[in-house]
Amino acid sequence: MSNETPPLIDYKVVCRMLSIGKSAFFAMRQSGRFPIRQIRLNGAVRYDRRLIEKWIDAGCPANWKGDRR
């Protein structure tokens, strides 16, 4: 078994990274204060771990454009 960190993570891991609960996360996402785009894979929603880490390093700004390609 690998100890590598997966590049795509679910909201539960995001919540742990941000030290917030599920309700707070979904409220942030709904209001636009969580600017990371979700990725849908076979019905599952995932987030790019690298982008979240960059967003956290930037101070979690709501208007962050780091995920624009």
C-alpha cells in the first residue's frame, strides 16, 4: 500500500485541511468563499489538493484566481 497523498480529495479531507466542519464547508462553497472548482468523476466530487494547498498558502482569499486555466 502506498503512503502517497492523493492528488484529488473529497470534501472531508478539505474540511480537515481547513479545520472546519461539513456545514461550514458547504456554506463557504455555496456563498463563493471557497473558490476551488470541483471535479466530477463518475458522480463523485473531488478537489485538486495542490490548488487547495496554494489557496491556503495565499491566506484563503475568496477572490483567488489560482485555479483559472
